[in-house]
Amino acid sequence: MNYRINYYAVSPKLMTILLRQERCLQQQFSLSSTLSIAIWELVKLRVSQINQCAFCIDMHSKDALKQGESAERLIGLSAWQDTLLYTESEQSALHWAECITSGQPVSDQLYQRTLDIFGEQGLVDLTLAVNAINSWNRIAKAFKPEVGFSS
């Protein structure tokens, strides 16, 4: 893989922390009664679209397909508000992720709706997941690992 800098080799200790965070998030989403791995994958892909991170879009679309996500829902993700393809929970998670990613203030209405759907633990976990993918997007955009866009 070509990079500007191989950030894994240059800073393995700190990269290990980010990778450990991913494993913890995966475990939280797997065990959650309100969140799911499917929601996590949709959020990662949507945030990567917003941030225009080609490397992460490639990776997370492939990951979602491997986990059984439909191509139709992945194609429709950038216009999720205008389709009937996503559940209320998915829509709420995507709305929350878009607001956090764009740096917009979180309205009381959005906060309460998302809290009602996911509960306190789910809302914190979702927010940490959004923070994590934003971090990965910024790393990938800065160091430009090679993007395959192939199977």
C-alpha cells in the first residue's frame, strides 16, 4: 500500500489505541439492544462520504456488503432522507452522525429524538463511533493511503 507516510509504522503505539477503540466499538454495537453493526457500518460510510474520504468509502462499503448490506441501500445512502430504505433507528443515527460531523449545533429536538431511540448508553456509543470515523477520515485524507475500489 502506498502512503505519504506509513502512519502505522511511524506511530504504532498510537495507531494501536485507535485500532483498540474500533474493537471496543464493534463489541459495544454487537452487544447493544438499540444499536447494531449494520447501523455502525452505515454511519461509518455516511460520515466518510461527507468527509470525502475515498479510502474509507472504499473500505466501509466493502465491509457493509460483506456483512449482508444491500447495494441498493449503499447507493441510496447519500440521499437517505429522501428514501424509504432506512429504518427510524438508522435515520436517527444518520441524522445524528451528519450533525456531529458537520459541526452543527445539536438541537434539543434532535438530541431528544436520538436519546429516545438509543438511550443514554447508545447515544454516547453512537457519538464515540462518529468521533472515531471522523478521526480515521482525517488520518486517511492527510496521508493518502492507496485506494483500490476493486473487489
